[in-house]
Amino acid sequence: MIANTGLAATMHKIALVVPTKDRPDDLRKMLASLQAQTRKPDQLIVVDGSDPPVRFVVEEFAAALAPDYVRVFPPSLAQQRNAGMDALRPDIVHSRNMAALEVLVPAWAAGVRVRIHGEHGRDVGDLDGTHRGYQWLRRVYKPFVSHYLALSRDLAEYLARKVHVPGARITQVYNGVDVDRFHPAAGSAADRIEGCPFNAPQHWLVGTVGRMQTVKDQTTLARAFVRALELEPMLRARLRLVIVGDGPLRAQAIAVLEAAGVADLAWLPGERTDVAEIMRGLSCFVLPSLAEGVSNTILEAMATGLPVIATNVGGNAELVTAGRTGELVAPADPEGMAQRLVRLAAAPDAAAAMGRAGRADALARFSLEAMVTAYQSLYTQQLRAARTQPRVR
């Protein structure tokens, strides 16, 4: 994901391969970070499929750059080899997640010497990484991967232990967050969220943002909110819940709140595009996911200066320092989550201090600049190493 590799004045072609079912929001962030790091563009080839939301994001990105910078073509194995790899001969192929692994075979056959595969998170059908079929599939493709990139230590350990990748072939790089876009609210109080019936400082808003699907488990947050009000009834006067996003769990979360008689204390507006502004209107961020790689929304909340309550899954514990920048809780545990909600809501000054510590961590460890530097280093290292290797043909 780099245009300027720092290798003399040589121009390099980079093929970034994304699955046809990749999440548009995640892809948009990935491409935006690539654009942000580009000084003098080399040629980037984005290989994407026919899935309309993904194609729209890629074409939207291409339109913002020089027309000859981005090329889009279908991802079937034959098309990639015949119309893509042989014709374009990129210097680097970088695939993203398991669904894109197959592109590395035609890349190898076309003589591409730098073939990087990135693991960005757990598969929906393999939340704990124990699916033997997925492990086997990754091992099958292992000879065609020259280097692996893992977004968290958890994913790096998975590659080493389950896929049997040597440690020397794995680089771990955290996602980066735009700390200029995601910044704390001005002053001591949170910003007013457009359309939200609640506002600080009268209310203490706990919220989350994301797709409302099973793996994100927002219903546990709804149950935790209900339980928090049972544990500390006095919080009913100021504790409020905000769940932003759309999907099958939205109706279920509303049903939980209505059954408990607290639907009037919650706001579920559906999908919104003003995520940064919504974050600045919250008092605390919660991520109740059943599985994660490295959560962009946790990083965005930290950059906004919010204390974070997150489930202890995937790379979450690598981002949130329990007791300093937030709290960790077991997945699918509304009781434990409720207790932490009560603890932070009852001590807003301490919660705000956690948020400030999280912002400091975002600036020091998780900025876009830090991520870009790491990618530049990896690409440069791999290109230099490739100079000593003969092409396949």
C-alpha cells in the first residue's frame, strides 16, 4: 500500500488486491491512508470484483487521482493472470484477507517477486481462529506468499501457530487513525450530535458505531445498558445510550430496550456518515464485538479522547490499556459490561482522564504517519531483498 518506496528514483507498480466482499468502509479507510502517504504516485493497480459497494469505493478513489494511477479489473483467477498480472507486471502484489489469497498464484506465475498477504481480522465463520479448513487453505497458499503482514499480535500469533509461518516472514503493523479528523471536542463538554435528543453535560452518553451484525453484538451493549440502570437506578437521570449503524441487530437491540421500558433513554438513528462528529458528542465509547482484528473504531474513539470499554477479543487488548485508557470485558457478558458502565459513569472525571490518556496513545502509537512509515519500510525491505532473487520466468 505504498506509492513512493524510497528506492532511488525507480517507479514501481503496486497491485493492491481486495476481496469482492470486503467492507466498503474499511476499504475506504485503507485507500484514504494510501492516498495520504502518496507524494509522487507510482502506478497503483487495484484489483477488485463486481460487488457494487466495493466497486463504487474503488472508482470513487480512482476519480480523485490521475486517471492512469488506478486501474480496476475483475478478480477471477484467469482474468487476473491473463488480463492483469502478465500484462501489468507489478513489482509488488499485496492481497488483503483470505478471500484475496488466490491472486498470489497468478502473481507468482507472472514472476512477481514481492507477494505480500495481509491478515486484517477474523473471518465471520471463524471468530476464534480454530476453523481447520481455513488454516489448511492458508497453508496451501503459503508457498506463494513471500511475506505476511498482520494487523495485530493476535493475528501474527495465529499465522505462526496455526498456519506455521516462520516469524521472519511476518511483520506486524497496526492500523493508523487520522488524528486530525478524529479529535476531542473543544472545551470541557462533548459536542451536540445533530439529531440526537440528548446532550452533554446534562447527559452522559455511552455509545458505539458500526455495522449491526452478529459479530458486532450490539445487543449485549443494549442489555448491559438496561442492567446498568438496574444496578444504579440514580443513573437513569443522566445515562443515555447511542447506537449508530444499521443491520439485522438494530431491531433486536430496540426490542431489548423496549421490553425493559428504557427505549426513551436510547437513540438508534441507523447509519450515519458523520462518525467523527458523533464521536465528539459521546462521553464513552463501547465496542461489544465477539471478534476483531485491530478495530478502527476503537482507534477513532481513542483519537477523539474517549474512554473505551471493549471486549477482550482479537487485538482489542493491544489498543486499550485496562484501568488507564479504558476497560476490558469478556465477550457476550452484559453483566460485566454493565458494571464497567456504572463505574465510569459514576466517576466522569476519571473517565475523562482515561480518554486523555487514550488520545496520547493514539498520537504516539497509532497515527497514520506511524502506519505509513511502517509500510514504507516493509515495501522497501522486500523490494531490496527481491533484487537478489531470480524471477520465476
